[in-house]
Amino acid sequence: MTAPNAPLVAAGGLDDGGLGTSYTKISEAIDEVYSEDGVAVLMDMGSAVMTTEIVIEDKDDSKVRMLDCPLVEGAVLAAVESTGGISLDELAEKIKESYNVRKFPE
């Protein structure tokens, strides 16, 4: 499974390299991968969600969306699906499948 043309940017941690969430890093990451197709933002939890909401509000751009999904599984699915040319709305729906990814058989 590869997606060499899927733009992916990590924005974790504070500006000084410490643990936490940086408004600046999130905003710059969105700008770096922005296209007319839109930007899907995946985050873990807590302050990452809150800070991302603020960044998106400040950008006032409906083409930037937070997607609720398991971070690793969602990132893989989003990268693969985005290379197929699906819309941001379609990706938001498809990403829900990442909740069902099992690492081990039941």
C-alpha cells in the first residue's frame, strides 16, 4: 500500500520541540498542503482538537476539515484514498471505515 503523491505533513509538538500542540505548526501544515481539493486534518485528541478548531475558524475556509478517526489507521486510509481523486466529502465518509481496522483476528 503506497501513496507517494499524497501530501502529508506532521504538525505535532510545540514550537520549541516539547510536547503539546502548536497553533503555528498546524496553520503552517495546512498552508503547506492546501489545494483547491481541500485539506483533511487528522489529530489525536484534547488540545490538538481544540487548537485545530481554532486554526480552521481563523482560516474561515470550508475546504479545510477535521476528520474524526483513529490517527494512524485514518492517515493510511486518507493517503491511499486521496490519490484516487475522491472529494473531501467522500473522504470524510470513507474515513469512518478506519474505525473497523483490526490488527488481530477475533
